[in-house]
Amino acid sequence: MRSITARLTAWYALAVTVTLACLLLVGYQLLHRYLINGLDLLNAAEFAQIRARLGPDYASLSAAVIDRRIRETSEYASVLFYIDIDNHAPGHSGPMFYSNNLGGRLIPDVPGKHVYTAHMRHVGELRVGVFDLPPFDVTIATPSSHVAEVMRGYAQVSAALLAAMLLLSVLVGLWLAFLALKPVRLIRETASRIGSDNLGERIPVGQVQDEISDLARLLNRMFDRLEASFRQVRRFAAEASHELKTPLSLIRLQAEKLLVGGRLPAAQEEAVQMQLEEVARMNHLIEDLLFLSRAEAHAIHLRLELHDANAFLTQFAQDARVLAEHHGLAFELRLAGSGVASFEGKRLRQVLLNLLTNAIGVCQAGGRILLDSQLAGGRWRLTLEDDGPGVPAEDLDRIFGHFVRLTGQSERDQGSGLGLAISRSIVELHRGRISAHPGSGGRGLAIVVELPVTPAETRP
């Protein structure tokens, strides 16, 4: 069982049921002993009555008188008692009295024991007591079948109690486990909500000083350290990017001034051109890092406007088709449904261009790129699919991280590895989500962007 609640419930139910079973077992033994002892007391009481009936001069009485007196005493209790008497007097050794209910049979004898349990044919189990009344041995037996019936009833009641206790203990155990683990569930729920976008949230800690409260405080201190680390990383990225812009601008100006002068040899002019390209690429990378840093710090506010979704995509498709054809690829746009949506056109166009650029980088000449739009049910679903080599299933989530490049891109087409990370930030700023899936037919890669559309923003 992987659930702590289930384990606690099982342990509680097992402990309670085993404890009750032990108590019932002890009770069984005590009750059985008590009932048997009661039979022994009955036998002793019957013997005392017989001895009193015989009187103190019983040794001088004739056998006929003894027989008559004992029968007068025991006949009324013949249903309850079985009696036989042995005479050990010299010259008279042997049985001298049987109760009528014995039918001429002897009560089984166990040598050396005065109290024991015996079994007699046609009678059943007996509790036997042997009493000395010199020169006689008086053996008195009482049926113990009712003791067995009582014990069977006790066992049945005990089994029912155990079953009821097992069910009740499971229910009580679930309730107790639910109460005991409530702080743990609260810690889990709070910890699952804490991410890079809300590192300021903390686990509530009660006034109770226990192990769970100590755990919550320990986690809160860990989140404090994580928040401080994230702030340092973001501040470093923002400040480093900002500080790099000035020297890069100076390098670009100086390089452009050298080109404008026109006095450089051809080889040096080509080197300066390469420097300008690298500076431009570095500037673009810095802008991307600044954007990601601001997006993760929630410092970017979108200018949302209502746009006709199909018109926006149709306009984008014109540029996308030209770009794809330049690389020997075919671009196709499919539209399903129509309506208006609220988004920032520049940012959403940036997302689509990033996705298109990645698709162009992995497709072979003659390949196809498909942009499918479906607007229905309050959702706008955009799917850009290519027929490239695709991405392994274990990397489908990882490709949205920082500086991750898609497998299969040529060195010429590889960017900074921030395109999909920026796309995810823009989509999340629009309260949407972006995900990667294998392409149709198991080939290629499909990037799915889902954006919310309120009913007021949708029209047939």
C-alpha cells in the first residue's frame, strides 16, 4: 500500500482487532474455567448433601439403609447428577451404589485425579468429582454439555464482535488518518502551488509544536532560500543584459564608422561585417534574456485587443509562406471556426514566428509545415506541425527550457535556444498553455497553443 492513509488505517484496524481478539480469547478461557468450576461446586454441594443425609454414623449402617438414604437424596436430582460409590472396606471391596440414570454403567475413572473431565457413551461429556468418605469413594458427575453450548455461543458472539470491530475500526481509522494527515495534505497542496511565478507563498504553520510543524517551518526556510536564489539569478540576468547593451552599442557604432569610411581592405571589411552580425546576434540574445527575466518576474503587461482570429492568421500565413518557400518548403493554413479573440498581436506573431523558424530548421527540402486553427467552445487551439525528425517523448517537455535546441536543426538555422521558452512565457501571459506532441502518423513535431476565448469574444 503506497498510501499513508491506507497504511495507518490498516495498522489501526489490525491493532484494535487483534487487541479485541486477545481479550475475547482470555475471556473465553476465564468463562470456561468459571463454568467448569461451577460444575465442581455443584458436585461438591451434592456430596455434602449425601454426607449429611447419611449422618455421622454412616459407617455402621447397613448397605440397604445407605442405598435407601442416598436414593432419597439423589433421586430428585437424577437429571443433573450421576453417582456411584465404591466400598473399600475389607471384605466388601467393590461398587456398592449406582444412580438409576447410569443404567448399570460406571463413571470413567482417572487414577490419581479427584477432579477431571470424562466422556461416557450415550451420556456425553461429564465433569467428575471424586470425594473420600471412608471407607467409601463417592464419585459424582455432572453433564457439561451445556458448558459447550455456552462456549459455542460465546465463540459466535465473539466472531460477530470481531467482524463488527474490524469494520468499525476501519471507518474510525480512516477518520483518524484523515485528521492526522490534514496538515500533511495542506503542506503538499501549498508546496505544489509554489513555483517560480509565486515563490512568495508559504506553508501556514499552526501554534502546535510537533514534528509536522517543524517540517512546515523547515520547508518554509527552504522556500526562502529558493526565492532569494531566484531573485539573485533574475537580477543578475537583468543587470548583466542591461550592462552589456552599452558596450555592444559602442562596438556596433565603431564598426559601422569603419565601414562608412570605405578605407578598409576587402578582407578587413568582411571581418567587420562578421563582427556586426555577431553584435546583432548578441543584442538579440540580450533582448530575449531581458524579456524572459521580466516575464518570470511578472513585470510585463500585455496590451490586449480584440482581433479577428482568421484575419490575423491569414495575414501571418502570407509572410510564413514566403519564408517557407525560400527554404524549399510548403506552408499550409487550415481554419476551422471563426470569431474574435483578445490578444496582443505583436506577441502572438512572435510566438508563431518562433515556432515556424524551428520547423523550418528541422524540415528537409520539399517538406511541409501545417498551421491548423480551431476556434470553438471558448478555446482557440493553434497547432503548428512539421514533418521533420521529431523529438523523443522524454524531451517533449524539456524543449521549452532555456537554451534548448531542437534535434535535427542545422548549425546555420540554430538560434539561441530561447525561442520556445519565450513562446511559453508569452502564451502563459495570455492565460493559455503550450505543449509539444508527436506529429500525425508518428512523424514530426506538433506544437499546440491553446488560448482562452470568453463567450463575449466569440461569434459564429
